[in-house]
Amino acid sequence: MFAGGGSKGALWSQILSDVTGLPVRVPVVREATALGCAIAAGTGAGLYGDMASTGERLVSWHREFTPNPQHRELYQEMMSKWQTVYADQLGLVDSGLTTSMWQAPGLERRQRVASSPSP
């Protein structure tokens, strides 16, 4: 399921399907978080038996996107290149030559000491 702002257009939904190789369903109610909270509250209050069957009953689907195998292959090739470039960039950060624009909270990267060139 893909919901929220990105699901309003077909492009991101199709890309997500192609990259993951999985079908992507877009619900009619795009604010899936609010609907999920309502289902959880109703289940907790005893209005519904369980969340899974209630979700199946209350959620209706607007569109479904199926993966395009040719696109998936292209994305896999691009990901491989990106992983190589990203690993090189992390090496530059670790050596102190560049800095990260963002770092996940709680993540500590070891700083490598850059070696001095030999005379």
C-alpha cells in the first residue's frame, strides 16, 4: 500500500512498484494514517473484532500498479552504481576530506585519520 502525498500521481507509485518488484496498491482514502488510527481505536473500543479483517473491509482501492521488469532491471543497475559512489563518499567523510550533510540520530561513524603524503 502506498498512501499520502506521493501517491496522488502515478509516477511515484509506478517507480515504487518497479524498484521493489511488488504490486503497489493506492487506497481511495489517501490519509491512511488517520484511517489506520480510526480502525485501531474502533478495535480497541470493541467496535471491530480485529484490525486486519476490519482493514480488509473498510479499505477500498483506487489503483494498482504492477512492476515493469525492464524498469526494475534498470533500477537495479542504477542502485549498484549508486552503492559504489556512496561507499566512496563515505570513505571521503571518514577520511575527513568531506562532511556528511545528514547523519541518522545515534549513528556514530569512525573517523579515519588521513595519512600524510610521504616526502
